[in-house]
Amino acid sequence: MKKAQKEKRQSSFAAIILAAGYSSRMKSFKPLLPIGELTAVERLMSSVRAAGIDDIIVVTGYSRERLQPVLNMSGAEEAYNERYDSGMFSSVQKGIKRADELFPSASGYFLMPADCPLIDSDVIATMSAQIEKHHDFFCVPTFEGKKGHPLFIPHIYSDEICRYEGSGGLKAITDKYWDKMTRIPVRQEGCLLDMDTPAGYHDILSFWNNGCKREELRDLAQGRRIFLIRHGETRQHCEKMLIGQYDVPLSREGRRQIVESASDLLLYHPQVEAIYSSDLKRAEESAEILRHYLSQETGHIRIVKEKGFREISLGDWDGQPVSRIREQYPDEYRRRGEDIFSFKIGNAAENFYDMQYRAVSALREIMKKDTSGDLMIVAHSGVIRALENNLKGMRVDDMWEHVPKGRFTLIKI
């Protein structure tokens, strides 16, 4: 019986848990923060073992001594990173080097930070099954399109990662092999959640205490009218620009468009005390114009700025002429055209799934707090697409009827 059980536990994978950082933004030592009856690092080790993987390395650094009792009790191996103040990539390299020494027969490693404690064993098991079909591919789980943790690193890339001394860290390696990255859809949102900040930790605790479930957007929207208003036309440039979070004001025509929409909105007799607006200039200006006209009939209306409703971030490409980007980044620009929803450039950029997740999260929180029968939101084309489709039970990459600049759509569930 014991022999059969041991054979069942055999795995060609190992796990590397990164727990070496300062936890400076969190103000508490993240690996030992409690999530239910276990600490964050214990919960990760439990999930890994529940997925059939017993070979675990925990990379330590700052406050190493505080983790020793947990490691001694768990049986996990330690990789001490004396260069923990050099950043996360030094811990990645230390963990992989140690894993190569201890587990030379492993075909690859599941890499996970200790501040993502709700990675479920089902996520790891789902990934493991797919990795068998893509043994030389990096793999990452996605929840509703957005990438989460852990990252699976095939053993064949270990040496290159450990020797790399350039800029960009691990992302520079995965970007180099962008065509060797497999995205594996999972149903567990916990793979996205991190606790870099006290707010993130609070969200994780709330999610955990709610059985790792969120309130359904459509349930919160039942019986309500939701007005999704696109900002007016912006000040024009001499040539076509990439405009995501690049902050440009309305043009004269854009202000006229919003005034026209305000007149049309009054025909619906909206009952709102607040207009929720993206905090970018073009949306804020539009919200101010709407408030001016609507408050004359409905009384005082306040404007609530919501960063979650910003347009998608294009990173270093934001605010650049399309011609310049096409010339300087021909391959990347082509890839963007081929995969518009998933593509992003650099760490500061988002893709459509990233934007969808934060916009839907923002709307969910608003609907939990504001129980008015009507909600009014001023945002951008991409955000409106994400919100409308999700309210209708779809996703940002599903078909959508375009909302012209300065106009609105009304959602009734």
C-alpha cells in the first residue's frame, strides 16, 4: 500500500517559492502572514503537495531566521539568497540553481512568489496535465484571459536564466521566447491575487473568507439601469497616435458631443447621486459637463474619480505616433495586430484582459457600495466594451457594438 502511494506521488516537476524580499510595501513579513489557519508560505506548500509535487524549494533572504521553523517542520529545502537586496530575479536564479542541484531529473519548475498564497492545487494540476503536451514551453495560468501564477519554467532554460546578467530579469527571457509561452485557462481567480500592499492582503482575506468566490456582476446589477458613457472627442494630433492612458483633453467638438448626450440622458430621468469617472482628463471633463446639465434637473451630483476605469495602458508606446512605433518595433507591432487582446509591451503596459479585470473589479466594488437604481459611468471605449460585455455574461474579446465618442449605452439586467 505504501509503495503504491509513493508511486502515485512521483512527479517530474519541482516547485520554487520565492520568500526572500523585504515586504517593504506590505509593512509586514509576507511569507508568515496568516491566511485562514495557515501562513502564506505554508498554504503554498500545501497546494503544491496536494497537486502531487513533493520537491519544494523555498528561497529565503530577508528575515531568513523567521522562516526556519516553518521550513524545518515542512521538510522543504532552503535556498538562501545572500543577494536578496538585488531584487527578485536574483532569487529566481538562486532557486533554479539550487533546484538543478537537488532535483536533476525534474523536467521543470513551478515558480511562485510567497505573496500569491491562494494558488490552488487544481491550478497546478491543470497546468501539469497541459505541460505534458508542451514540455519545452513556458506555461502560465490565465483567469478570464489575465495571466496569473505560477510560471512553469522548463528545465532546458535553467542555464540561460542563471547566466543572464542583462536588464529586464526573467521577463527578458520569457519575452525572447514569446512564441514558447502557453497560456492555460483555469477557473480559480486566486492565481491572480497578490498581497504586495495592505489593501491586497485585505482583498485576499476577504476572498478567502468568502469561499474564494466573488459576487457575480450580473447579480449585483439585477433591477438596475447602468449608463456607460464614452468621453467626447479629444484634441487632435497631426498624425495618428497610440492613445491609451496618454492624457489629452477634450476638443471643442468633444465638449459639444457630451452636451448633446446630456440632453438625451435627461429623457431617461436618471436618478443618480454620483457620476463615476475615469480620472483621465478626457473622461473627467466629460463627467463635469454631464454633472452641470443633469444636476439642474436631478439636484446635486458628485463626481467620483475611479482609476479602475482608465483606458488600457500601452506602456512606453502610449502617446507615440503609430508611424514611429511601426518603424522602431516592426515585429512587436505586427504581433499586436495578430493578437490584439493578449499582446502587451514591457512591464508597465496592460493587455485587454488586464484592463478588463481591473475595470470589472472596480464596477463590482461600486455596485456593492452604491445601491442606487441607476449608475452612471464615464469611461473609454475599451473599458466600456469590457464592462458591457461582462454585464451581459460575455468577455472583452467577444463581439461588441461600438459606442461612438461622446455617446452612451444603457444596460438593463
